[in-house]
Amino acid sequence: MKIDSDDFELFGLPRRFALERRELDERWRAVQAQVHPDRFAVEGAAAQRVAMQWAMRVNEAYRRLKDPVERAALLCQLAGVVIDRHDNAAMPREFLMQQMQWREALEEAADGLAVRGLQSEVEQHRKGLLDDLRIDLDDRADAASASARVRSLMFVDRFLDDVHRRLEALEA
């Protein structure tokens, strides 16, 4: 293992958007067992520090790969397309209008039933974006198109966080 390996190489996985979560979990456990600081307890403080750095690197890679949006952003980056997480101007007009409609619907939702209905609609939209991402990244190798979907998913995920907070407030 090399510390500068990309996350996929670190776990011995192909650079693909579609990953089996079970396989990722198994690989993470195997790599984590190799680098866990407890294995180096008798080798001194320096070895434990290195093991701790490795353990943190492995955990961060695992966190990125298990999150489909982070995994897609990484694949785009590896293909030479960096995701500008703050570039909202590049979003399609239709998507921005959809965001405004969802925000208005959330503000106007009077009860949990209405909020859950909106949540279901947005989750379906998110699922469609994830399906399109798989096609962009795995079938067409189109990182440019995928990068726009990743930015859209970031908006959708932030909105879903707002929906969850609204539900918690209504149920409190």
C-alpha cells in the first residue's frame, strides 16, 4: 500500500461509480486490520503514529467511497474534472427553478404529511440523478456531465437535510 494511492487503489477496487457496499465494507475491514494502531503497540510511539495516520487515511477513503456523491466527485477529479462545490452559476436554469419550487413547498407545508410527500418527491429525483451518474461515469466515461450531476446532488442533499430538520421540528 502507498499512502498516496487513490481511494480505489487503497482498497483494491476498480474505479467505478457502481460499487457493492458489501465488498467495500469487507475491503475496509481487511485494510483497517492491517493498519490498526493496536497491531503496532509494541513497536513504539513512532510506529503507532504512522499506524494512526494510516488508519485515518483508510477511514477517510472509506467515508468517501461509501458516499455516492463523494465517490462521484472523486471519480470526476481522477478524470481531470474538479468539482467546484461553490460554483452555483453553472447550474441549469430548470434545476434552479425546481429548487425554488421545492423551497416554496417546504415553507408552505403545514404538516408532516405534506413534508413527507415533498421528501418522497425529492428522494425520487435524487435516485434518478444517481442512476444518471452511474451511466455518465461507468458507461460513457463522461466526467464533465457527471460533474454537473454531482453539483446538483449536493444541492439536493442540502435540501433533504432541510426537509429532515423541518420534519423533526414538526414532530417535536
